[in-house]
Amino acid sequence: MISVTDSTTLSAQASMALGQQNYTPRAASADTEQVKKAAEKFVGMFMSQMFSQMFSGVGTNKMFGGGAGEEMFRSVLVDEYGKAAAKQGGMGMTNQIMHALIAQQESAS
């Protein structure tokens, strides 16, 4: 779990990394967009795993649900829930992961 001080440290590291001399706004905005997409994809997969565990204990509605169709498409539904949650910020994880990735890229340069 990331604490408030860790998130402040990550934000400060990302700000420092973006403030370095070799920073060019045009290239950085394209890189930032790619990093954001990667972070959203990672958070989407993570949230899908969380939702799949949550739905594993939920039974099917005997009158209107169940059967092979529901079993087959439940994983698709859970994946879409994860993607939607990630697009909405993924409980704050998307920004944290994005800042950590940016800081890691800048320190590798």
C-alpha cells in the first residue's frame, strides 16, 4: 500500500524528472501519453483481477441467469469493469503508477 508520504515522494520525483534540462515539451507529452496508457492498462488488469475474485463468490440468478453463456461472458464483463475503473482513475493508482514510471524512465536516462 502506498502511503501519503510515498505518493508525495513519487510526485516530487516525477516533477524533478520533468524539470531536467533535457526536457522537451513535445516529446514529453507524447511520452507522457504513452506512459498514461501503460499505467491505465496495468491498473485495468489489476482491477480485473480484484473484480474476478469479488465475483467468484457471487452466485447466478436461477430464474434469469446461469448457464454456459453467463459463465463464458463473465470474464469479459469483469475485464470491462476493470478497464472502466482504470479510466476513472483506478482508485488513484493510475496517477501513482504513471508518476513512478516517469521517474523510473528519467533515472534510467
